[in-house]
Amino acid sequence: MATSERSDALVDKYLEHVRVERRLAARTVELYAIHLGTLTEKAAAANLPLEQVQTAHVRRWMAQLHSAGRESRGIALVLSCWRSFYRWLGNEGLVGSNPVQDVHAPKADRPLPKALAVDDAVRLAEHRDPDADPWTEARDRAVVELLYGCGLRVSELVGLDVQASPTARGWVDLASGEAQVLGKGNKRRSVPVGAKAAEALQAWLAVRSGCPALPAALQRDPAGAAALFIGRTGTRWTAQAVWKQLRQRSLKAGMAAPVHPHMLRHSFASHLLQSSSDLRAVQELLGHANITTTQVYTRLDFQHLAKAYDAAHPRAKAKEDK
């Protein structure tokens, strides 16, 4: 039997195995057939029977897929298919080792967090909704100011209580201008509360007690009613409710795309780095355990610098003119 015919026969037998014995979905079997077709083509081009493929061959073929523009996730799926195929060949006694076992896809670039431009963040913070009642407007303004002005996670925001207590997860001390929050890993940290956020919080606290359902909520759920941010039921606002309300508010403010709470946290970090370049300070303010988590914002900062360069530097303009 010719090499190509034997390779095709092995692939067909394997596909029958995953379809009948492993009962994989029809679409998965189709993808396996495509990926193994790529393998047989590359092995044939190298004049190799599939049983004689070595790790060096697999690495070279992966490099070719990567240079041709295949994304890391796609390469990982191809490798997973090939690895499974050679595992089966080993179980059949046709190969002595799996040439794909120690081959991994190129590490995917970590996507940059989405941050607002400074002007957009300020516009959202200063937005006034003429259709909202004063109670809702005061609450939503305070939420935006704390998320953007303090870089809080939404879970930290909704965990805040009106005042400090032994059971409080977090609170805002307006006298000292600090918020005490409970972050990931049950780690507490203090973050400064700026003048705008403090002003918005004072306005919210002035109307918060006007919630009609608050007295009943205090009897029914004292811990929930002690929350800094409450809904119409008089109990603690949920993270999902914050997401929904912020989305609606951002669209009313004329944002190009809906804004979510973590986007304001990203904006806080990015804008702070643009102004101060103090990575360690930003790490502490965000409550990151590892500075490598914070370093992603340096990439956002570089993008900001690159745009400024392209817009203003005469040599950048000269390059564009060419």
C-alpha cells in the first residue's frame, strides 16, 4: 500500500473510532478530519509516513501555521487533535511515542483591557439624566464616581456599608477621605476618595433615607439595608443591577459603546499611570497581589503615547505623507 493510501486509511480508521467509540459530536469529527487532512498533507510533502513523524516535524509545521496567520487558539485546537490521534496510534501499537506530546501552541497575547478616553470618562461622570428621579440620579452618579475615582471592583462597591461595623465588608469614611474595601482573597485595603466622589456620595446619602421600602427592609434584612447602595426594595444593590444601570446610563450619556463597571476600573488605572507612571502605587490602589497583573496597563499607556506621537511628531507625519 502506498504511503498516502496508508495515511488516509489510518485517518479514516481513527475518525471512525472517535465517531463510534468515543461518540464525539458530528461537528467535532468534521474538524478532526480537517486537522488530520492538514497533517497528512504536510507529512506527504515531507515524504513521511504518519508513523514516522517526529517532534521536530510537528514544531516546524506549527511554526508554518503561525507564520501563515493562524491564531494561537486555532493552533492549540490543531495540536489537540494531532495529539489525540497519535495517542490512539500508540494504543494500537503503531508508534512508540507521541511526537505531539511536548509541543504547545504559541502563547496568545493577553487582550488589553478596555478603557475609556479621559474625556469620555469625565463626560460619563458629569452626565446628568434629566429623565431620572433625584433619588436614582444621586445614586447612579455616586456609583460612577466611586468606580472611576477609586478603581473599585463592582463586588467591592456593592459590599460597602453606610458606616463601619464589625460585620461590614467595607465602608467610606468621608471625614478621612478614604474607602475601606474587601477585595479578592478577603484582603482589605484603603483607597483615597477624591473630592468629586465625596461630593457625589454626600448628595446620595442626603436622599438615600428617602427610599420608601427602607424601614421595612431594615426589619426584614438589617445587613442588606445597611448597604451604602440600595435598590428600590431598600436592600443591597446587586452587581448585576449595577451593570444594567451603568449600561443604560452610559448610552444616555452618548458613549460610543455600553460601559460596564470593570471598564471604569481599567480607566482609573490607565489614566493614573498616564499621569504618574507609578506602577507600584497603582498596584496597591487596585489591590493586585502580583504586579504582573498591573503591568498590562503599561501597554495601554504606551498606546496612549504612540497615538500622541503619531498625532504630533513631525517625523510621524512625514512617514504618513509618504
